[in-house]
Amino acid sequence: MITVEMHRDGKGLYRGFRIHGHADGYEKDGEYDLICASVSAITLTIAGGLQDVLHRDGTYDSDFGFMNVELSTPGDGESEALFRTMVHGLRAIEERYPRHLKILETKG
């Protein structure tokens, strides 16, 4: 299962996320895991948007089956829009494949 932990600051704005695991969503041997690919595409795009488009300082780590993004500066309207867009896309996947993707929210 893929677990996405969304992190919010004390004001309720998103400040980052952590992803770990694999969906193991194969329907037949040899088929590409579309769930993992979808989650990767959404999250890598948002991480790139935060880092390369909005130029937000922070931690941007990714590896096979793992990603960690944490902003070192307070969130704002632009970063919040990207995070919410990411959550929106991930929730659509979670609704369709609840055994393969779980989204958690933490505050503080």
C-alpha cells in the first residue's frame, strides 16, 4: 500500500508531505503498476512546481517507493494551491483504489 502523510502547520496550511510504499496494483503478471505511476506523476509534478516554479526552499527527497517534501518557509496561497491540487488528484485515486492508497493528514 502507498501511504501519503500530508503535513499542516499550526495555521492549517500544508507545509509538506511524505510518501512511502508501493500499490502492488497489478491485475496480471507483467502489467505496469498504474497506481504507483499515477501517484508518482502527481507528486513529482507538485514537488517540481514548489521547487522550480515557485522557488520554495525546503527538503525535496525522493527514491524508489519514497518521497519527502517539507517547506522550510511558511506556506502561502500559491503553495497551498499546489498542495490542494495534489490532494485532490490523490483522493480521486484513493476513492477508486482504497486498498492501494491511503492519505493521512497531520497538523502541528
